[in-house]
Amino acid sequence: MTTLGKLIRDRRIELKLSQGRLGEMVGMTQQAIAAIENGDTQEPRNLDLIAKALEMSPVRLAEFAQTRRGTDAIVTPFRVKNRKPRPGVPTTIPRIVPDLPSQAEIPVLGYAAGGNTGAFQISDATYDTVPCPPELANVPGAYAVYIFGVSMEPRYFAGERAYVHPRLPIARGDFVVVQLAQHGEAEPTEGIVKQYLSQDDKDLILHQFNPDQDIRIDAPRVRHIHKIILAGRPY
């Protein structure tokens, strides 16, 4: 069991939460929580939500995640504001700063679904890992997907890799990964890459290029909309 997984498991048990209940609180399945605790998921998503549900510091969990990836940490001081110098009392306290490796990786989510819309299957499982671009270093929950189908040509071509920043705001015209679920289901099972136009309580409106058309999706199906910041051939 990994250090991060053991920490989450011990705290969950301390709070008398089942894996299923914790999953409900953070929008994940019981199987996804079990995978994190067993160390099968190397880059857990929703780490900040897990920390909140477990009444823990997200910084603490992130530090344990760094430890699991084998990174070292360096200690750098920062000055405490408004503290007057006193004999024998330092005016700086240590702060732990992760020393990320130059080849840090992020997970690839999703695999081909066999449709003609470019949709792909998506879940909390990590199907692969790829080098992390500098723009996503230290971004919690960052991930990549592969482009399937031809619906976004000539913007994106099948086989390209898209890098996703899950914490940036979405604006009209942005290219996004939309994670969808069946009605009534909490966990997303389908992903699509489209251009964002607008949304309201009833519909999410997206655009695709091939064929050139707008697409309406029932808002209750939408679980996440994340912005693509980079894309290109992986070779």
C-alpha cells in the first residue's frame, strides 16, 4: 500500500466512512477510491475534494503524492510578515517546496469508444502516463487525452495528444474536454473534445468542425468541462 493510499485509508476509517460513501462525497466510484488506497491509481484526481471530505489539508495530501512519485523536497525559508525581531527568535520559518523532476508525468485518461463522434471512454483509471509540459507542472488534477475520430479536424487530428488544465475558467471559443455521464449517474463515463460555445441549466452547446455543426447536450449529463491548453503529435 502506498504512503498516500495508507494515509487516505487510515483517515477514512478514523472518520468511519466506507469507500463508497467517500466516493459519493467526492464524485468518484467505490472502485476508484479502492484503487487509490491500493496504489493502483498513481495520479489521483479530485485530490483536493478528497482532502476536504477527510478534513485534511490538501497541501499535506499533495506532499504525500509527491513522496509517492519519488520526488525529493527542499526546505526554503520565508519571512513571517509583521513579526518584530526578538532575541533568540527567528523571523523565518521553513516551507516545504517540492523539487519536481524534469520528467514529471501526468496521467492519460480515456480510450477509444468506437463511435463516429470522436467520443472516448473515460474514468478515474490511469491508462498511461506521459511527460508533463511545464505549463501543467504542479497543477493538481492535470491530465492528457488522445484525440479520437475526425470531428475536430482541422483543429485536432486523430492521434494527437491534448493536455488539459482542469482549473482554468472556460470562455466562449475555448477548446475543451467535456466529461459526460448517463442521467442519474455521478461518475463520468464518456469524454468528448469540442469547442465551447455556451451553457445554461438545460443545455451545453458545443461546436465541432467535421461536419461543421453545433451540438446540444443535456446539462444534467455534464460532470466536468476542462480547458485544453496544448495539443500536438506525441512524436
